[in-house]
Amino acid sequence: MHESILIYRKHRYLKWALALAAVSAVIYLIDRPLGAPNGGTWLGYALGTAAGGLMLWLAWFGVRKRRYGVGKVPLEDWLSAHIYLGTALALIATLHSGFQLGLNIHSVLYVTMMITIISGMVGLYFYVSYPRLLTENRRGLSTEVMLGQIAELDRDVRQIAMATDDATNAMALKSTQDTILGGTALQQLRGFDEHCPTTLARQFVESSVSSQHDAQRRQLLTRLIRKEDLLKRIRRDVQLRCLLKVWLYVHVPFSIAALAALVTHVVTVFYYW
Ligand code: HEM
Ligand code: HEM
């Protein structure tokens, strides 16, 4: 997914969303209800039904997404419409409430819905901007090629280090054996490892390179620097991919919470009617 989803079918779904939002806003401004505007007027019910229906349809995307190849409407249409109509929902639901937000059960629905919408916007930002960042970071190399280069560098490092003193050899060996890529979800999200054995080895060799004639250490240093750069790029790659997924851990649970709050809201308003 990339920018094209925003201009999909010449902004068809942006136009739909703008039309829906404009019609709702105009009727809201023209309407003169008895008392303050609220969810209980005829317009309140109409906007509430539209907002509730939209929310159910937006949540259905989770089901539709997993049925690749099935259905008359392509997945791109679903997603483009999901993004624009999901954004319009924020306005429609706000007009429905007549801006009557307070510390009550109805506002739980409003808040969970808004968190879902905002997390959707964050996810959209990731989807649109990250493919470029991923490509730039890789500089034309695939993860497999980078890992292959690291393995080659490790071989060189081990060989060169054998001709150096024990301390340098030990640091170099540690860099080839104990360097971790990936790790826990938190480590993947951080995108760097301050205790990385390769960085420690590079710093050690750097500080101990003494003269122009210290050929072994210089060769070692060149390889450690190259390996460190590759590690940095792979860690950044993992971090970006992780961020592409992590927002869904907010978006999906909150959309489920919002659906539960919607049911509670509708039951409550009809119960006290
Ligand atoms: C996304 C969907 C919806 C959101 C975010 C939402 C939110 C709200 C909020 C914040 C209020 C103001 C509560 C207050 O006065 O303190 C409200 C009122 C109301 N809503 Fe909804 N609502 C939604 C859907 C619905 C649906 C589907 C219905 C029923 C058809 C509905 C019926 C009502 C009614 C009757 C009121 C007036 C309650 C009263 O004044 O006591 N709402 N809604
Ligand atoms: C209350 C409103 C919303 C609900 C209930 C909702 C619900 C969902 C659900 C259930 C999914 C499927 C996730 C999965 O199963 O992997 C999804 C995906 C997504 N939503 Fe929403 N969403 C809402 C609003 C929005 C908004 C406003 C935006 C953007 C502005 C948005 C952007 C996205 C994106 C980018 C995806 C991921 C598509 C993919 O991974 O292919 N959502 N949403």
C-alpha cells in the first residue's frame, strides 16, 4: 500500500466522504430542534444511525481483508473508502451527539471511537511513508544479501583477529558470536543495541590502533565498521516493519471496544427512553 490509495479512483471515496460530511453539517446547521441539539432529536437519530452503520461497516473490513480474491469490490476500494469514510465518521458522530460530551457511558463510545480513528490515521501515515524509508535504508540490498555480507565479514574478522593479541581476538570473536538481530518486540522497536558486541569490538580496536603500520588492526577495523553499518540498517529495517504492525494493536482492540460501547450506548438510550 502507498500514496496511490489516497488518490484511488480519482479521489472517489474522498468525494463521497466530503459529500456525506457536508450534507450532515448543512442539515445540522439548518435544523432548529426544541432545546439544544442532541442525539435524541429526529436529526440526532438519523446521524446516530448513520454513525452506527458506518462503524459496523468499518469493522467489517477486518473480515473482508482476510477474504482475498472473493467479492465484487476490490480490496483497494474497501481500504480507500475505509480511510475516507472512517474520517468522516468523526464529524458525523460529533454532530449526532450535539457536542454533549460528559463523563458518562455515551462518551466511552465517543472516546473509543476517536482513538480508533486517530490510530487509523497514524497507521495510514506509516503505510504511506514507510515504503520509501525502507527502500532508502536498504540502499538496494535485500535483507538476505546484507546477512550474507555480514557472514563474509565475520569470516574475515575471525581470520584477521587470530593474528592479533588475545584481548583483540576475544573482542572480535565475541562480535561474531554474540551479536543479536531481532530479539524481543521491544528490542525490535528500539532499532538499536547499545551493548552490541560489534560496536564494543569496533570501539576497542579503534582505541588500540596505534601506528600506521598496525595493518591487522586496521583491516579488522574496516570490517567491523562495515559490519556495524549493515547491522544498523538491518535493525532499522526490523524497526520500520515492526512499526507498520504495532499500531494495529491499538486500532483493532479499540475498534472492538468501540463496537461493544456502541451496543451498550444503543441499549442504554432505548432502555431509558
Ligand atoms: C458511532 C456511533 C455513535 C456515537 C459515537 C454516539 C455518541 C453519542 C453521544 C456522545 C451522545 C451524547 C450523550 C449525552 O447527552 O450525554 C449520544 C446521544 C444519543 N445517542 Fe448516540 N452515538 C452513536 C450512535 C447512536 C445510535 C446508533 C443510536 C440509536 C439509533 C444513538 C442514539 C442516541 C440517542 C437517542 C442519544 C440521546 C441520549 C440522551 O440525550 O439521553 N446513538 N450519542
Ligand atoms: C471507528 C472507525 C474505524 C474502525 C471500527 C476501523 C476498523 C478497522 C479494522 C477492523 C481493520 C482491520 C484490521 C485487521 O484485521 O488487520 C482496519 C484496518 C485499517 N484501518 Fe481502520 N477502522 C476505523 C477507522 C479508520 C480510519 C479513520 C483510518 C484512516 C484514516 C483507518 C485506517 C486503517 C488502515 C490503514 C487499516 C489497515 C489496512 C491493512 O492493513 O491492509 N481506519 N480498521
